[in-house]
Amino acid sequence: MSNSQLKITILGCYAATPRSFTNPTSQVLEIKNHLFLIDCGEGTQVALRKNKIKFSRIKHIFISHLHGDHVFGLVGLVSTFSLLNRESELHIHGPKGIKKFITVQLQLSGAWTKYPLIFHELSSRESEVVLEDEEVTVSTIPLKHRVYTNGFLFKEKIGDRKLLIDEAQQRNIHYTLFKSLKKGKDVTSEDGILIKNNMVTEDPAAPLSYAFCSDTMYNPEMVPLIQEVTALYHESTFLESEAALAAPTKHSTAKQAAEIAKSARVGKLILGHYSTRYGDINKFKEEAFTVFPNVILGDDGQEIVVE
């Protein structure tokens, strides 16, 4: 995968109970050579295999909340990692209580992991950075659901400047200085001439970003946090015809998801978490499209590449 792309693999995007032909929520995000697992409903590890995703590449798992259709596949995956003789650390980011949720099951089944299992429990009601390295930042998006719930915002950091090789060579810049140029520095040519950085480089590509907003009622308060993200996944459990069910269950309709996308001026809206009461999910896209034009209808096994 190119470093200028995000790839989202939807392992499951339906609400409520698993079915033989649909899975509850789970996704894999590839961003800047990282592979993140987001939510882990039942069937996740089977879906990982079906989609040919290497278990060993998963270093961080992000859990939005502790409802079963988002987390019941996690202890099985954690145990399978042991069976596969995993040695590298696994970091699990999720609501306070997730450590007990997993470790009690491991204890009672006598299945302690053979690798370091590190929990990062979340309890803040404000957005906070939960992971940061030289290439990406991951922060929470507080959501409004029946239990404590976060979405997650994944953002690339601004990359190196693009080196114009021909220009650099014409100005007699030694190749050992190319790295400095990519970092934005001015350099001196072999002729002793100061070369300004913008003479031989171009701005880097705009950083990409992905917002994952799982179970939540219509919540305009999140809009400033997801402003102009490259792609937004937003739950759309119901159609407007069942809007009366959305408020008490603290879920959203497809139209409400589109209103959030429009307000935040996002690049693409990905729908998911459909109630299994509906036989035709195309109606979700049709409804959202009346508000926001760039709608992708998420579905199990789908790969979405965003540039």
C-alpha cells in the first residue's frame, strides 16, 4: 500500500446479533505502515483470515465501548495470538473495565498470554491523544451512547518535503544532503552556494485522516473534532422511517450521519452498523445521499482505499 493512502477493511458492520452472512462491528485500518484493529465483535478473527490480514501485524486494538457486538470477539483473538506463539506486545485501548473484562476470562480458562498484553483504559469525557509516534496520532472522539463510548480519530503527521532530484543535481548539491532537504533545511552546494529549500523541494502531500464513530446518537458536538477529515465512518443503525427508535437507543439514522458529515465538511462518508431489521441496505445510501453527496455504503469484506 502506498504511504499516500489509507485502506479500510470492513470485517463487520452490522448491528445486534451475528448472522451467518453478516458480522458485527470490526475494521482494520492501514495508515503509514501501521495496521490498527478497530472494535472486535464476534467473528473478527475468522474475518481477518478471510481477508488475508496477518495477525502478527496487529500491534494496537482500539475498542469503542463494551457492548458485546463490539468486543465479544476480543478474548478469542487474544487467546489465538498465544496459540500462534506471539511474542510481541499487544496494546488494547478501550473503556475503563476492559482489562477486567479480558483478564477474568483468561484467568478462568487458564489461558494467560505468552506475550505482553498492555491495557490503556480510557475514562475521559474530553478528547485525548491515546497514541502518537513519528508518523501518526490517534485521539478519542467522545460519543453519546448508552454506555461510555469513544470514536477514534487517526491522523497522519505531515511528511517529508518532496525532493526535486533534477533541480538538486543541477545546483550541484551532494546526495548526502538530500535527507536534510526533505526535512525542510537549507543547504550549501558543493560550489559553496547557499541553496534555499524551496528551490529544490515541493510541499509534502496533505496528511490523510480517518474518523471512526461507532455507536452514537446524533451528536453535533463531535463536529469540531472531525472537521475536514479525509473519511468518516459513522454509524447509521436506522432509516428515518424508524427515527423514533434512534433517540431511546442512542443510535443514529443514515440522514443524521450525513448531516454530521456535511457539517464537518468531510471528504467521504462511510455508513455502517445497520440494524438487521432491514433487508436492503441500499436504502441507507439513498437516504444519506439526499444530504451529503459522497457516500460509501460499507459492507462486510469491503476494502475502501482513500487517497
